[in-house]
Amino acid sequence: MGSKRSEIPHAVHDGTTTTELPPSGPGYKVYKRRFWGLAQLVLLNIVVSWDWLTFSAVSTTAAEYYDVSESAINWLSTGYLFAFCVASPVVIFTLNKGGPKPAIIVTSTLLLLGNWIRYAGAKAQGGIFGVTMFGQILIGLAQPFCLSAPTRYSDLWFTDRGRTSATAVATLANPLGAALGQLINSFWAEEPHQVPDMVLYLAIMATVASLPSFFIPAKPPTPPSASSATTKTPLLPAVSQMLKTLEFWLILIPFGVYVGFFNSVSSLLNQILSPHGFSETDAGIAGGILIVVGLISSAILSPLTDKYKHYLGTIRILVPIVSISYIALIFAPSSPAGIPPTYVIMAILGASSFGLLPVVLEYLVEITYPFSPEIGSTICWTAGQLLGAVFILVQDALKTNSRASPPLNMRNALIFSAVVACVAAPFPLCIGLFGRDVRRRRLDLDRGVSLDEVQEERIENVEIAGTGTESRRLRFGSRFKLP
């Protein structure tokens, strides 16, 4: 599994001081136990996302059971997404200071509480909507801890030959849970009185999935690669500098938009299709196709990306396909051919979106190295959840009135999604077109570029002042100059 790691540290001299760097040369090691933590992240992401769409997949039935409108049921998804945004600063701090395991434990704790509180609200006579909403918000607070952890986990446990695949497996488990919710919930709750049983089944699943979290290892005994062993930039300077980096914004904007529309379309899919005569089961199948085809696409693309590292080329190919898919979605529900065109568009949208997701997350880590991976990924996920909540509210407001043809159709909402998706498309296509350095620093380090070369570019000056209190000033080349 690898030779013994060298105990001799590497040093950089700036003329007056010395800073220790990770050991050079071979000797880094990976451990089979890394797959236990990865499997736990997969389980948690499946359950937390399944919980998200618990009621959206059966919005008409749930609205009847709780005696509320479908717009109120939409708030169960919207509140969940807003809760993600509230928790995000704590998520960044937890992953940065404690690593993936504390984040996984927080996820499990909130998941257990939220699910059983939801069941209490659903089981009460006639259903207590407010209690159910409270439980849903707790689950929303849990999601960012497990959804933002995969890039941090893969950086901690995997080498460059497996990071993208590891990130893909853990991250795409989240939409897999959404697909299962779309497909299965419509069978579990075909009648209003079956809603409490559906919520109970999910609470039991959440309990089973959460318990192993307390037994997984926190970190490997030795790092898997040179970049994993390198000390990352301190949290606050990293956040400040990342927000000043053009390439980060060129990824953040389209990431937030496309994740936001995935969230809104998944939440509203039944309401998009039902005015055209399609059932909740049809909508569940469409949502399942969206995600299952996407998972297959990602399973093919992620290993190829791990092998060939064509991050930017893949992004430039898939982003236009995503945008075109949202345009086609305007016309699919009203097609004279019935439901098949919608299934086809869902398949194309899923294949392009899910193939894109892990590639973008890993590319973001590569070009922002040595910033810690969870910083960029959490900010991007937060943007996606925030925009998702906003898009749900906007698209619900764009629903036509009962006198339209067909009544309450969402054509205007789909036009809105297509326009915004197309506006976001040029941003990632512009990466690297302005003569700026977008070299993959983490990959350079892991692929054998000497630490002397990497640090000569990355660290221009290290100042250590005082004996009791240290203050370090790190300057990272032309793109990463920290205050």
C-alpha cells in the first residue's frame, strides 16, 4: 500500500526564517478504511435528500392531508433550502477546523431529530403542519454538513487518481436520494391517510443510516499525497482572497444557478406536469429519469476525468447542453406526443448536469489550492440552495391562474428558468480566456513537481514575528496575494 513515509521535513528559507513543508518524495499511503467514511457520506446524502422531497413528490396528496395549499407544501422545500444557507458559516468552520467526521456526526444528530419530529407532526390527528415544518428545517440544517464534506473528505483520504470519483460518489448520492423520493414516495402515499406511514418509513431509514457515523475514523494515520499533507491557508484570509478571485466567481455564478434550478424543478416537477394531465407517478418517473441517467453519466465521466484531468474542456462541453435542455423543457410538457418528450429532456438534463457537478467541484479545488477544499464547495452549495429557494418562490408566483389554458400551467416559470440558465452559461466558458493563470496547483504537487518549485511560486515571503504570538504573512504568486 506504499512505503514508509519519510520523517525528514522539507524546508523553505526566505533569508531570515525557515518554514517546514511536507516531506518530499514517495511514501504517501492510502488506506482501505477510507471507503467506510465514503460509504457513510453516501448514506447520509441519500437520506437527507430523500427527506427534502418527502412532500414535494406527493404535493397534491400532502396538501390534502394537512389541509393546506400546494404553495404551503412548497414551503417545506423552500424552508429546507433556506436552512442550508443559515448553517453554512458553521459548516465551513466545522470542516476547516475539525474535518469531515465532526460534520458527519452533526448531520446524523440533526437528521435523527428532524425525522422523528416530522413524524410526530404527521402522526398527530389531521397532521400538525407547523411541527412538520420544524422537523423539515432541522433536516435542512443537517444537509450542508454532509453535502459540503465530499471535497474535504476526498482531499484528506484519496490521491489525485481517485479524488474526482470519490467526490462524485458522495456528492451524487444526494440527488440519488431525491430520485428515490420522487419514485418511491408517490407509491408510499397514494392516499392522504398514508402520509404518516411514509414519514415513519423515512424516520426509520434515517436512524439506521445515522448510527454508523459515530464509529468511522476521523483521518488517515498518514496523508495520501503531498497536497494533502501541505498546510492550507488560514480560514479567514482564504475566504477573503477567494472572494477576490475572478475564476472563483466564474464558477460560483453558474454553479449556483444550475443547482438552484435543479432544486426548483425537482420540487415543482409534479406541479409542472399535472396541468397537462400527467399524474404524480408520471412526475415521479420523470424525476427518477433525471437523476438515474445523471448518475450513470457521472459514473462514466468521473473516472475519465480522474485519468485525463480534462476539467475545463468537460465544463465547456456540458454547460451549453444544460442551458439548451432548460429551453427544451419549456415545450416538452405540452407536447402532443405526451409524456415521452419530457422523459427525454429529463434524461439529457440529468446526464449533462450530473456529469458536470463533480468535475466542477474538483476543478474548483485544483485552481484555488492551497485554500482548503470545503471553503469553495460550501460557498457554491450555499449559493445553489439560496437560489433554489428563490427560484421556487419566483416560479410558484409565475404559475398561471385558473382561467389559463391549461389552468395553473407553469410555462412562464419554465421560460424564466431557460432565460436565467442561458445568461449563466457564458461565465464558465470564459475561464482561462483572459491570460490569467488557472494552472492546477494541487495536481502539480501530487504529480511530482518538486516542493521547491511549487513553494518558490506559491510562497514569496514568510514572516514570523514575536516569540509568544506568531503572525504569518503568506503571498501566493500573482493570483493569491493575501493581506
